[in-house]
Amino acid sequence: MKNIFLITLLFLNAALRLRAEDGHQLWLRPQRAAPVKVVAAGKSSALLATARQELQQGWQGGAGATVTLRIVKDKTIKYDGFRLGPTSVRALTEAGLLYGVYELLRRQQTGQPVQNDLLNPSYEHRLLNHWDNPDGSVERGYAGQSIFWRKDSALVSTSQDKTRWQKYARANASVGINGAVINNVNAAPQILSAEYLARVKAITDVLRPYGVKTYLAVKFSSPVLLGGLKTADPLDPAVVKWWQGKTKEIYRLVPDFGGFLVKASSEGQPGPQDYGRTHADGANMLADAVRPYGGLVMWRAFVYSPNDKDRAKQAYNEFVPLDGKFRDNVIVQVKNGPIDFQPREPFSPLFGAMKKTSVMPEFQITQEYLGHSIDLAFLAPMWEECLGSDTHQAGPGSTVARCTDGSVYPQKHTAMAGVANVGLDTNWTGHDFAQANWYAFGRLAWNNQLKSAQIADEWLKLTFGGPTTAADWNTNFLPPVKQLMLDSREAVVNYSMPLGLHHIMSATRGHYGPGPWWAPPKMRADWTPPYYHQANANGVGFNRTKTGSDAVSQYHEPLATQFNNPATCPDEYLLWFHHLPWDFKMKSGNTLWSELCAHYDKGVQQVQQFQRTWDQAQPYVDAERFAAVQNKLRSQSGNAVQWKDACLLYFQQFSRMPIPASIEPPMHTLESVIANDMRPRRSTE
């Protein structure tokens, strides 16, 4: 009887320890705090009140300790950086004090030492770009409707709205994100109307106590569509006057408004090229409008047209000749790669090539091409790979990170943007592990030298650990699940687009799943996978060498020569830069066809191992989140098999080579996969 009682107690203790969680708290789960006294010098303010509250709610240090928050003059502190001590934070700004408080609490909760450290952000502006529409939908959103806008078009801000915005702002501030573009880059003109600007003010008022500035994406033709003008020509005096008036209206409502994000002359969006003007003409007109208020213009370099022989080259061709012609409050926003957020791309050659213009990286947190919020893909290794790539533009060591953070070129402003994956789903991101990408973006925007392993370690401890964690959690949960995260992006590359293949996903199902065959009649060639993989009886891959599109020439030496030669081109970019025969001998000794088969098979095996790893983690995870992730991994496993079968069967039509005996043969026929691709999508997909 006594033994039964003890066993019951153990089970009850375990149940309490692994209490139900739904992921809504993100990495900011409540902790039992010790009493702490906070001494903050200076006038009381909303930011200081937030910092004080966070310390009192989360202090894990000695009971009764006194923590001092001080504004200081210190030339070694940059932007909203800070000096951190075990019981002190010193900064130039109140925002810096808040970030220091979050760093102090993070180190306490993750067991990192707290010393007298100087922590400066890599970038002045660290922003999320939301692709949210006024009707409440979210383009490439996989976590439900918008947190900012509603389908019923009601613009009254409810208490529920404000509570969610406050939690969102807190999450951003905890990782140093200090800005949010709260609407889609494919902007609707009504976002600048008086009724929508009133809601922008309401959102900003909630975000402000966490140091998060609000920005708006604007449609370049707004003077015509909203203002009733006959033109949106950036050099037309009436257009200039309209934008100046609209900007004044915005800043009257929101004095600390951050500025504008613009997608123009791209994918059918209107822009200055419609009037024979340049990107610089358009950007500078808007920059002049926001300059009196300290505002910024972030002008996207994502441009391409259907008549270019190689879409990958166009951004470089359009923007490099304009280097030095932009106002100093314009930042050119460049996607990490030259195509479009593919699972793997070489870095955009614009990084480092524009030496007289502020340039900012744009990463995609939402997994448009990496399995939506179904597949588990930790993206920090992808971003770390890009930031660490050496452009050689100013000699060895001219990494993308250093070319964009002001280390190599004297940029007036520095910034990094991440396309957000936030929605109304309870867990915010649709997949519990997709939260890690939001977290990772903030951490890398603050410190572009951080390693993915450290970020994963922090996130797991904050999200799944805690004071009641089982004694063997650090042995049986943390290492295997962290390794799962670190391997996950490469697994997606392996089972979808290995060896430099890119843009071969299904457009029928919103870029989810394989579709190398997809090429409807009259469709733009550069929107179809065959444009990119170029598969035929002679081989596969896009020839971007000097004998092809010559995209290699946009890279600085020695990269141009390295990429141009298949013998020296890294395997991960091989089919990006080369069209090679199926029997091409790889560095491994395998033929290209065999190597391709091996990568697809490895990707499937990796996801199956992820399932086993997560199953073994069950004793350390609450039941709700365990089941949710388990179900997602089950779907991902099926997705990986479908990618493998579809691509190998499709490409085998051209290679006419057998699938190696060591590779598990396809479970599907090509016909059945294509038929499945054409079926209507379920709402859960």
C-alpha cells in the first residue's frame, strides 16, 4: 500500500511538473521570482516601468537584491546597447535599459554567467515585416489571421486586441526587436486612410512601452488611388506635395512613427519605373517627406521581370548603377539570396557591391518555401550561413554581416528585417518550433555573430525547461532535441532542393510540396520550376557560368572563378550555377544522379530520425505541445517522402538511369503524386 502511495505521488508530481501548456507564452513562460528592489535613476516613463516590471516578475537572483538601472554617457555603448553587471544595467537610452533587463533575466534562466559585459546591437534597426492585409488575411501566413487587422473591417481596438499586441511587443522586446511593419509589402492604399491610421495609432500606443516602433508599407500609386491625382510620378510637384501632407498627417498621430517600407516596380506593383524614373528617384522623394521627422525609407530590391534571361541577375543590374544616389535616410532592403527565400541560395551579390548606400538583409521567418508551419525547420543555420558568407568585396573577411552592419562601409543607418510568421493561432506561429525562428531572428539581429547552437540552446531552455525540470533533462532532452533543430534545415534542403536545385516547389498548393513539372500554358516562364531546373536528357541545373547567363560575374573574385568551375564550386550550389550531365562525377566519386538520389533519401531518413528523437522526449514535454509537434512531424515525414518520390521519378524521365539499390524505392508513382498536387488543399495544410 505504501509503495502504491509513493508511486501515485510520483505520478502526481510529474503531472504537475509537466502541466499543460499551449505555447502562447512563447519563450517568456512565467517563472517564480525572488523579491528584488529596482532602483532606476531618472524620470519615470513607460519604458522604465516595463523594465521594472520585468525584473520584478522574473528575477532569478538572490532574494532581496538591489538592481540599478542607469542612463549614462559612455562612448563605448552604441545605439541602444548596454553594459551589464550581475545587479546593474547601464545604457544610453531607456530602450537600452529594457534590453539589458531582458538579457540579465535570460542569462539567469539559461545558466549563462552574468559579468560586466558590453553588449551593443549589430544593427540600429531590427524589424519584423508583417505581410498582413486590411481584410485580416496574411500573405504567406501559416498561423491564422492577422493580429493587427480584422476580416470584418471593424477598426475599433478592443481590450482583447490590446492584450495581444502587448504580448507581441513584449516578445519582440525580449529579443531586441525594435520595429514592426504592420501591413503587407503588397500594400493596399487604404492603409493610409484616416480610419486605418487611427488604428495604427492605437497599435503604436501599445507597442511603444516596449520600444517597438511602427512602420507602414505603402503602395507607390497611393496619390492616384487614394489622393485622386492623375499621376504618381515621384518628380511631379503635386505628388511630392501629396506625400508630404500624408506624412505630416501620420506624424501628427504617431510622433515616433518609424517610416515607410516600399515594394515598387516589382511583381506588377506600381513604381517609379512606370514613369521613366529610377528606384532612387522614388525612394528619395519619400525620404525627403519623412526626413523632417527622423523617418526612414526601406526600399526593397526584390525586382525581376519576365523578359530577363536570368531572374537572379536583375536586382544587381538595377541597383548597383544607383549606388551613391540614394538619400542617407534610405536603406535598400535585400533578400538573403538573389531569387526568393529558397531553402538554400548563395548570398545576394548586392551585399558588398553597394558601397555608398545603406543596405539591409531581409530574411524570411515564415516558411514559405520550407514546409510552411507544417515542417520543422530551424532557420538560424540558414541565416548564419548567409551572414558568415565572405563577399571579398573589401578583401577577405568582408562577410555579409560586416558589409551590412557598418563594419566595412560607413553606412548612415544599419538594419535587418525578418518577414514575420505571427498570427492569431494560440501558439502565434502555427508550429511550436516555428517560434524558435522568431526568437532566432531577434537574437541574430542583435548579434550577427551568434552561433545557431547557442540560440537553439537558449530557446529550448526558455521554452521547455524551468525550475521543475527533471534532473536528467539536460542529458536526455536538451542535446538530442537541440541536434534535431540544428539538422532540420539541412534535412529540408536534402528532401526538397539539394545540390543547388531551387524553386521547384508546387505553386498549386501555395509553394508547399514538390512540383518540378508545373508549367501551365501561357504562364510566365520565371514563375515555373522548369525555368530553374532546366532538366533534359543532357543534364540538369541552371547554367549561370560565363558560357551561360554569366551571373557568376556579379560576384567578386575569387568567388566568380570558384563558382564558374564545377570542380571548385561548392556542392551545395552546384546546380545553381551549372547545368551538368547526369553522369557528371561528383567530389564524392558518385555520379550526379546517384548523389541526387542519396540526398533525397537522406532527407527522408533525417525526418524519420526526428520523429524517433521527439518520441523519446515525451517524458520531458507537456502532453499538449508534445502531441502537437508529434503530429506535425508525422505530416512532415509524409511530405519528405512525397518530395523524394516526385523529384526522383520526374528527373528519372530525363536521366534514364536506375535509382541505386541502396536507396529505398519510391512509394508513389509520378502520376499519383501529380494528381495529389492538383487536389484541393485542406484548411490544415
